[in-house]
Amino acid sequence: MLKKSLALLALLCLTFALVACGGNEDASNDASDTTDDSTSEDTSSDSEEASGDGGKVEIFSWWTGAGEEDGLLALIDLFEEKHPDIEVENAAVAGGAGTNAKAVLAARMQGNDPPSTFQVHGGAELNESWVAADMMQPLNDFYEEQGLMDKFPQDLIDMVSKDGNIYSVPVNIHRGNVIFYNKAVFEENGIEVPTTIDEFINVLSQLQDAGVTPLALGDKEAWTATQIFENLLLASLGPDDYRALFAGEIGFDDERVREAAENFKTILGYINDDHASRNWQDASQLVGEGEAAMTNMGDWAKGYFNNDLELETNVDFGYFAFPGTTEDFMVITDTFGLPQGVENPDQVKEFLSVLGSVEGQDAFNPLKGSIPARVDADKSKYDEYGTDTMEDFQNNNLTPSLAHGSAAAEGFLTKVNQEVNIFVTQQNVDQFIEKLQQAAGDL
Ligand code: GAL
């Protein structure tokens, strides 16, 4: 009981922190505000068949706009085909990594107005917030009925489970430790793909000497820089100690954390000057158009390159694992669950069933840039990036992303994002380490 009250209290604090942070970010729960007219109108179906006789499902996510929404729209189309009587409302809130959506969601959950289902990362973001506060319904029976128990890797089921209960259905697996690069820029400058941090720094310096912007960053939203730092932590600590760091078993005063921070500082010497005014799409665009050589981004950038910039995988752009982490896979999984108190759980389960099916995953993932969470999806639907990534997922060490909610609770991540933001400007390693150590008291 005490634990539950504490969890609720933490959630409440988080709500206020997030609403305060997101206040000037133009949060909106109307997808049509932020996207062109081909989005929410298409999906919030008003056709005669979808008259809502079978109820309504409101799908909450942060997938709006370039590089984000194509997969979701394809999934919604498939659902509407199968359930023409159920109305779909696409309640997406723009902002990468849920920058604004998480605040809107927290306010709605607190106000007893949950969406029918919402995007949530497996791991701490699901389990230490919503499940701990008793706001999600267990889906064990649903998994059994749908025959899903052996359709996802056990590691993934563990990420969406707490105390023996399963609370959400993963739609995908994204990889966070990827560097995308412009093939022509690499060729023109005779660049070899770097595999270690030292080689990476040499390549950055070589490109800078040649007058090319080596690394594109868009940290208008701080998570993009946090993502670089987490990959540097993984490179310095290795997978086991990276996990131990977020389990509170290794301190942030560890020499290898300092090494990661020093590397971070060095790498920040090679980014575009206007990084603070760009988001992840704007930064990726620099690479797509050959104005920068590389960017570290989760593989939703692959969807953006293919679908929005119309670039071809392994022709226009290439990819490699973040140097120093070539044997590792930074896992980001988007999942959807069933909140307590929704009016029409049966219809929501119909949506989860489509989302969890082979057909649903293969409609969503090739467009999103991710690989299917299911083990039995149809590989022929994916390009070389997809099949390479499926293979790496099977063979590499899997580590949970901090920047995308899995490694540690939201309160800690919010603090890390703030400190990273300050570090990008001030680049004071001692102060950064000290602040991280203070924040880690919460782990
Ligand atoms: C991640 C999410 C991805 C993608 C990305 C950028 O947190 O898991 O699906 O949307 O943010 O917004």
C-alpha cells in the first residue's frame, strides 16, 4: 500500500515536472495541428461503415509528421479493414521521444481520462510508472487466448512484465546505437567505417579538416544528445556494467563514466553549429542532403530517409553500429497496453490483437524503420537494413535505452536530459558527473 502511494506520488510529481517542461513546446493532442491534411482525417475514419456502432478506440502516441507516422497509419488502415464498425481516433501528440506526449498522457491518466491505449516503452517507463501506480490491466489471458506467449522473445516479454503479469504488447524493436551516414560524402573523402571510439574521433577530425560537418545533431529536444551519451556509456562500460550502472550497482563516479563524458565533450566539437534549433528530422536531413556526414539516431531515421527523403538504403545512405558498441544492441521497444478504466476493453483488445499479429507487425515495421517484435514475421517484407538488424538482434548483447525510457524511471531520465542539455553548452565534465551522481540517488 505504502509502495503504491509512493508510486502515485512520484507519478504526480512527474506529471507536474513534465507539464512544466513541456509547457512551451506547443503540446497538442490534435494530430491535425502538426501534420498535413493527409493524416488524422484519414485515420479518424468518418466513413459510413465506421459509424462507431462497434465503439471507438483512441490510439495515443507521439507519431505525427515526417518519419514517424507512416507505420501507424498503415496499422490503423489494416485495423479499419478488419473492423469497419469500430471508429479509430488517432490522438497523436507531436514531439520526438514523447517530449510533449508524455506530459499530456500523465495529465490525462491523473484526471481519470485514459486513452483507450497508448504508446509506452517496455521496461521502466511502463513498469515503474503506470504499472506501479496500478493504472494498467494485466494481459496474461489475452496473451494466452491470442497464442502470443511464444511469439515474442522472452527478453521482450520480461520488459513488459512485472511481478508475473504482462502489461503490454510490443509492436516493434528499434535500435538506438546506429550511425547513419551519407555514402557519397564518405566516398568523396575516402572514409572507412570506424569501429572503435578512437577511429571514430579520427574520422570526425578528418572530415572536419576536409570542410565537411562531421556529425549532425538536432538537440532542440535534449533526448537526442542523451542518446549519444548513453551509447558512449555503453562503449566505455560494456553491456554488463552499463546495465549495472542503471541498476544502481555502479556509481556515476566510475572512471569509465568520466571517460564517456570526456569522449562526449570531444565529439561535441564536431557537430553542426545550429544543433540547438534543429530536431532529429532536421539533423537527419543534413545527412540525407550531404551537408553533414553522419548522425547518431535510432532507426526511425531509416524510415525518414526512405519514406520522406526518398533515399535508398545502402545506395544513398549507409549505417553502422555506434563505434565501441558493435557487439551490442540498444533496445527500444514501443508497446501498447490496456489502461484501467477504459470504457470498451474488448474493442481495445481487438486493436492490440491486430498490432500483435504478424500482419500488423509487417504492415507497421517496414515503414517505421524498426524490426518486428514477433519472432515469426515475414522477413521478405524488410530490406537489407531490416534483415541485418534482425540478425544483430539475435546475436548481440541487448541493452535497454535510457533516453527511450527502458533503463531507468522517468524521473531520473528527466534529470539526465536536463544535465545533458547543460553539458552540451558548458562542457564541464566535473560538474556533469557530480550532477549525474546526485540524480542517481533516485535509482
Ligand atoms: C522513440 C520511439 C520511436 C520514435 C522516436 C522518435 O522514443 O520509441 O518509435 O518515435 O522516439 O520520436
